[in-house]
Amino acid sequence: MAASSTSSLTVPSNAHKKNFLSSAPKKQNFSFLSISSPRTTHSGKVSSNAAQYTEILADEDIDKIKRLQNGPDVRGVAIEGEKGRTVDLTPPAIEAIAESFGEWVIDGLKKKENGRAVKDVRVSFGRDPRISGPSLSAAAFMGLARAGCLVFDMGLATTPACFMSTLLQPFTFDASIMMTASHLPYTRNGLKFFTPKGGLTATVVEELCERGARKYANRMMKVSVTVNPTRRVDFMSAYAGHLRDIIKGRVNHPLHYDTPLEGFQIIVNAGNGSGGFFTWDVLDKLGADTFGSLNLNPDGMFPNHIPNPEDKVAMSLTRTSVLENSANLGIVFDTDVDRSGVVDEKGNPINGDRLIALMAAIVLKEHPGTTIVTDARTSMALTQFITNRGGHHCLYRVGYRNVIDKGIQLNKEGIEAHLMMETSGHGALKENHFLDDGAYMVVKIIIEMVRMKLSGSDEGIGSLIKELEDPAESVELRMNILSAPRYAKAKGAEAVEKFRNYVEEGRLTGWELDSCGDCWVSEGCLVDSNDTPAAIDAQMYRAKVSDEEHGEHGWVHIRQSIHNPNIAVNMQSSVQGGCLSMTRILLDKFLLASDMDRILDITQIERYARNGYTS
């Protein structure tokens, strides 16, 4: 695949959109991306490096395509290199799913236009630097073209930028796809889907994968020969300018409006993902000193560490650079920049509950009394931190899309919710279209840091959460599901429901299914109790734990993973030894007593219960 520049062309207008260029420049510069077609033999058949399809695929192959769904995303193994995992995210699979998405977008626009045909449906496409990106992108372009969409290639981009490309003038694409697998290894890849209304739900993505599986099963070639010119578009510059304008406008520096970050040193660790732009195109242009920043150049092999704000190596390297350079702030992005974490001026890592608390402190200053929505793995101390500042804490289902959708639902019902955050670092704000944008999250923190300095404070951003108490213990364990992949989800649901029954029946003394306001664990772990409850993407429950000596001192959360065939067990305790005690009860009174060890690998649970070590 080779790119070649041509003369600029005017952004095509949309027949179904009004005032598309009303406030936009008259002309945008694009270059065409040329894609070479597969060779044709003298017999007229398409030749390629891979074997051609010669028969309809078996049910197991179709199931593989369906299993690429991971909640609201598509994820799979794109290249060889993982022990025990085979490649399942192939070019034909990507093409079929992308085509299904394109058809879905067009169908939605037709409904909006009362069944009238729509023309020039425009879809933007971005990707992170993974080495499988170029070949899989070409397949996605083909799939979208098959559906009848015009494709605009953003090149290296971030997930939040893809969504914003559907909103910012003069672009306002009808939909967008980001190719990424977030923090997962270089061997993985995937797709995230957006319309101007936000990310797709798990239910819609399931529909796309099912439709794509049917296309995949009946296609006789690895890659389509349909070729539609793909336009290159530089959206990242516009997105960076958008972030700069937000910082300048909200800081409103009295002396240097255009460079409000003068005098601040900010370290960025992009993890060799897509986040380097934030250093060059945002911080540097606003006057910040970014000396000491790490891993800014994109490298799809991620040679230095996992691009993940939860990764200990990423946080440790950033902490060291902050302290060595006496910086004001350190920033850690994940690969596609929909998550972030920070390090304060004293070198304290701020992620997980601490990041939620920091954002809650900032948001509650701006919106007193608002509701903060989080997943159900947050600490009891975080709830106290939020309520002490006049806020309300809504615990909800694990899964960033679940948390965000809960915030959207609350706002529709008249309950003000300005912040939704998951402990993984996914965080969305009402003011930013409910988008989980790691860069925007950092923008909010930077603005608060500058405001504190302008007000005369000598304290750094970490001072906002000095009252947050960390739990005495926090543990995560995993149990692999002993089943063929196609049956793993059902087996996992069986185990989690059995846990619910044991707690409800009182077989685990002092354990009680947890609840939060109108969200009840007994309905499926904080599932909505309203008339139209959200669909359940994975079974999960949280139990609060008490004993005679300490009273209520912790909780245990058990859930199916939506990414892998296993069950995650999270627990926290406010007393030393609490997690060990809860693990032993879980093992003896539930896993062994219910014979769940027949379908679950409980090795990690047994090891921790025996010696107190997770590995």
C-alpha cells in the first residue's frame, strides 16, 4: 500500500446534512491514498499470498468472528507471537465487520431521512502505531467502500480524536472507526466505532459482528477487489488546536494568554503509542517545558513498556523523570489516549481511585452536589471522599461503556452527573460529550494546576487528594474458565450466578450482596432498576463483608471478563489480613463447596489463600 499526494480537493458536502460548511474554511487539503489490487491470473481468478476460500466456513469459524466482540469494541489476535493464541483478527474479518458498520451507518441515516437515499456518507478512520495496522486498515477501507461509504484516512490518531472528528467543523464526519487494542500486546488489534452520538453499545457491536460473520462465511476471497480512493485528512492538527483553545480560554492568563503554561515543566510518557502529539502540538505550543518526556515516538512493538497508566513500569519511569527534572506534573497515556494517569510534583502516582478522587475534587468545585458515577471496584474511602465534598457516589457495573451510559441515563432522568470514571482510567465528562478522552482529562488537571498557581497556592495538584485514604489491602485474582472458547461465556455466567446464590442463601457468613440507591446487586450487580434496564454484557456481583471483630471491613467483586475466558475476583479491605481472610472463605465455603473447581482453574485463589502471595 503506497500513499501519493495529489492536488487538493474541496471537502465533499453531505446531502443529508445542513450547513456543513457554514462556519468552515472554503477548502481543506487532502491527499489520495492509492491501494494496489490483488493480481489477476490468466483464468480471471484473484491471486493473493494467502489461500483462497474454497468452501463455506464451518460453524466454529463463524463463532470466531462473533467472539471478536469485546463489549463495545472488537478485539483479537492480529499477528503470531502469543503462546496458545492463534490469529483470528484477519483482513477478511476486518473487511466484513467494517462493511457491516458502513451499512449500519447508512441504514441509520436513511431512517433519519425518512427512508430517502443518502449520498456521500463520510467515515473517518484512525489507528494507533501497531505493526498490524497498515494491512488491517486496507481491509477496513475496502469494507467501508463495499458498503458505499467515502473513507477519510486520519493515519496515526487517537480514539478521542476519532470521535471528535464527527463533531468538529469543518470535518463533521458521519461516523468514525479507530483501529486499536488499547494497552494489549503488540500482537493484538481491534476496532472502536463512533457516530456523533458517541461510541456504539455492546448490543450494536454484537449485531455488527453477527452480520460480519455471515459476510465472512460467504466470501470467496481474502480481500475484496473493490477499490474506492481513500482520502487522507489531517484531523489531529485540528484536534490539538481544539485542546489548546480550551486551555487558553479557561486559564485566561492575565499576562500571556497564548502561552499559559510558561513556567511549568510537564513530563509526558506516551508509551510509544499515539500520545506524542500532546507534547509537540499542545504543551510545547502553550509554552510548557517538556524536557524529560519519554517514549514519544510511535513504535507498534511498544519496546519500553506496556502503554498503560495502570502499568507499574510506566508509572515508575514517569515518576523518576518527574523527580529528576523537578517537574510540576507527569502524564502517562495508554496507546490510543482514551485513558491517562498522572504523577504529582512529589512523584506520587495518581491512577485508579486516586485519579477518580482528583477528578471528583475538580468537578465538584465547578458543579457542587453533582453525582459521580464509577464502577463497583472503587473503595469505601473514595465514597467518603466524594460525600465529604457534597457529591453523590453512584456505584455501577464494571466496564467503561457501562459507567458512561449510566451517567448519560442519570442526566436524562434529571439527575445531574458530570463525571463518570472507571478504575482503569477511562473517564468521561458531561461537558465533553460523555467521551472517554485521556487527553481531555489531563487538560482539566492542567487547567486546575495553573489556576492554583495563579491564586497564589504553593501546593501542587496532589494536595487536592491528601485526605483520601488508601485501602489497607487490595487484591485482584483470576480464574480461567476450563471450557472450549465457544462455551466459556455460558460457563462463566453459571459460576458467577452460583456465587450470587451462595451469598443470598447465607452460606458465606457475614457476606451480603451490595447495593447503591436504585441500583441493586441482586439484579445482576448494580443493574438499573428502571423500566428499561441496560443490557448485561457480563455477569458480576459485589458482596460487602463484615465480621464480629471489625464490622464491615471490605468487599469482594466477582465478574466475567469480556476480553478473555476468565473470571476476575477483586477485593479490598480496610484491615490488614482482610483480603486473605475473605479469600479463604471464598475458596472453602464457595469454590470447593460448590464444586466450581470443576469448571474453573482456582490455582491463583489457592496460592493466595495458602501463602498470601498472588504470584
